[in-house]
Amino acid sequence: MSTAPQTVQQQRLSRWYFGGLASAGAACFTHPLDLLKVHLQTQQEGKVTLPQMAGKIFKSDGLRGFYNGISASLLRQLTYSTTRFGIYETLKKQVPSDQTLPFYQKAALAGISGAAGGFVGTPGDLINVRMQNDIKLPVDQRRNYKNALDGIYQIVTKEGFTKLFGGATMATARAVMMTIGQLSIYDQVKQMVIESGLGGDNPVTHFGSSFAAASIATLLTQPLDVLKTRLMNAPPGTFKGIADCAVYTAKTGPAGFFKGFLPAWARLAPHTVLTLIFFEQLRMNFGYLKPVTA
């Protein structure tokens, strides 16, 4: 009895560092929105609107003001996103190519990857928040970091090495939710679109899937993002811990946990879309081939 010959196809897989490169590239486009988000989150009364904040920054520092802390943003993405993407993609590759991961397993892998990435990226995140918020402070209170590496050096010498990981718990918790929202949701939506025949493995599908993932990720992470930003930017001794910061934020009502939601979404949506499209283009053009038996 004859059997039909098996067809061997080539599957293009990503390299472990593609996520970090893609995220850094996206940050170059979205950094001004990230800066506005930080400024809105660190005001307690919430009287300044997004356009007013943008005008204030432009008036005081010009166009360059919107790129304050860009070196820290790149450092953060090259540590945080390289780690979470690298672990997530590596763990996914352990699954046989003829099997499909259920969503709960994707979410679990994304959570693990996000936790590792959040911790590793905390120093870059801390420097990023401080450098972005510096122009908002009175001149005599500014930290005036020359760049991300100078910021790390000053924190270590003036505040101690452990301060680099101030807010690590909150940053890690946020990274878990962010990575679940971004990577596992993205993979699930992309898989459903391709399997249903509504689209193929192409930029249109990548765009729609990443847009959906960005919206869900913003909703999941905004309360944690507000607390993380405040903990990282506060002078030493301002808050006793996460709970104290949460109580302080809650004084303005539930909406206090969603301060800067619009700019956060407006920043996260294009950043997520650009990151995942860049990532897919790197995978499709520079990834390595793996034989798959069909």
C-alpha cells in the first residue's frame, strides 16, 4: 500500500534579539508620546491637558524637548524588550511545529517572559522616567543627566546600586501584564485570522493583530503604569511602598489610576504596531529557516 510523500516546507523563525531591535526602532518614533504620558501621570491634580502639556514643553525646550531621555528609552528597550521577546520566542520554539499552543499557555509564557524583562529593564525604565520628567522640575531641582549611562553612574554613586531597581516590583508586575496583552494576544489574534482564512501572514494581518493587542495591553497595564511612574519619580522617602502610593493616588478617585490613559494608548498603540511589524519584517527577511513537514 503506497503512502503519499510528505511535503517539506521552510518556516522562517525569528532570532532572539529581533524583539529588542524592533522595540528600539519603534521607540524612536513614539518617544514624544511616551514623554507626554509621563508628564501627565506625575501631576496630582490633573489640570493640564495633553495639548497644553505639549505646548508647554515646546515653549520651554523646543522640538528637542520632546526627545528628552531618548537614550534612556533606547536602553530600556534594548534590555527590557530584548529579554521578554527573547525568552518568549525561545520558549515557543520548544513546542513541536505541528502543534498549536492554546491561549492559556501563550499567556503563561508571556507572563514569565514579561517578569524577567521587567526586572532586567528596571534601571533603564527608572532613568527614562527621570530624564523625561526633568524639564518639568524647577531648575535647582533637576537631575541633569547627560544621557542614560550618566544617569546610571549618578544614581549608583549618589543613591546606591540598589536604587537602580527602585520600583522593580511594580515595573515587573506591569511588564507581566504588558507582555501578556501584547505578545500572547497578538499571537492569538494573528493565529485566528490566518486559520479562519481572513488573512495571511502579511503586514495587513500583523497591523490588525498588533492594534488589538495594544488596546488590551493599555487597559490591563494603565493602573500599574501610573503607580510605577510615581514610585520611580518620587524623591526618596515620599512613599513607604506600593500600597502607600496606591492610597495617595486613590485620593483623586478611581480615575487617578488611569491618568494619562489617552496618551498612554496613543503612545502604546503605534509603539506596539511598529514594534510587531518591525519584528515580523526582521523575521521574514533576516530570520533563519527551519524545515517543517506538512
